[in-house]
Amino acid sequence: MRHVFAPGVFACLADGRLVLLNARADRYLMAPPSVEESLLRLIRGEADLPGDQTLRDRLCTDSLVLRRAPGPPPTLCSLAPPTRSLLDDGWQHPGLPAVGWAAARVFAAIAELRLRGLAPLLDRVGRRAGRGDDRDRTLATAAAFAGVRLALRPLDRCLPNSAALALAAKPHHGDVRLVLGVRCYPFAAHAWVQLGPVVLNDRLDTVRAYTPILAQ
């Protein structure tokens, strides 16, 4: 029997460490070295070593992995690094109605995170239709959320701001992605939104300090 990641579990290699996100528990974690090496063999499709199944079984009790029949191994997040940022390139400042519209959606995302947690919000972003190709409307939507950052500093919270932007922009363009990233030394997590290689709501230097663990 092979192991696979449980629903809502995502992984990346950041600063040489395997980092897991358990979205159902709103928790990031790094496994002990022996478990980390065992998981990396599983992810890379390498042959098991003695004791690997036992090491992975420990994670089953934490609902991080599941035992299943042979199949594809779990994967790491693989998102190409961004090359540009809307905020660095310059953007047209929106009017107050657009900023108010965006602020209302950020408030709604904050409330949803508090009441329901991370996983339901990520599920909703993942289900959001993303089949359009209206780049201009997508950039205008991003500008409205950038206006929220400037006008309402207390709302400058990366996760609800990014989730709200992704929900608003995904119907306009199929390449919009909500990205969660991590760094290890010291540990920190961050969220932003990309349109292909373009960061829509953060500076390029800021997001490049983080390794994507989820791109939804």
C-alpha cells in the first residue's frame, strides 16, 4: 500500500526543508528528519527503505497522509517564480467606489476565516471559475484591492486580501492563482495573487523570499 497526502495537505521544499500545510487544521509543520526523508522518497517515487511504512503511518494518526492502493505519489507545489509585479510596474489608482467594493470583499474574507477557518475559503477559491482571458479587467480588479492597502492599512492582511482578490479576479482570467508561500529561517508564511508570472498585489522582492506551498 502506498501513502498519499490527505485532502487539504500541501507540501514544498523551502530552504532545504520539507514543509507541510494542513489547511484543515490551519497549521504549518516540519516533520522530524527521519520522517521528512521518508516522505521525500515517497514524493520522488524512490524505493522504500526499511521502516518507511512505519514512519509514514505515524502521520496517518495526524490525518496528514492516507493509506491507499498503489498510485501516483504526492507532489510538491511547482509554481514558476514570478517575473514582474503590478505594484512595481505602476498601476492606475481606482476611484473610491472601486476601493469600497474591494474593501467589502476583504471584510467578508476576514469574517469567513474567523468563522470557518482556512480550508473552506481555499475550497471556495479552488472552485471559483477561471476560464476568462480579460487581462485589463483583471488588472483593474487588482488595482481596486491595491487601493484598499493604501486607504485602509488595518485591512492590509495578506491572506484575506489575497483570497478576496483571487475570488474577485478568477472569473476574469483563467491564469489567476492564489499563492501561499513559506520560508523557514525564521519561519514565516505569506499569501499573494499571481496572473501567470505577474504578482498582482505585492512587491516582487517580497514574494521571492517565499517558496510557494499552494497555488489555487
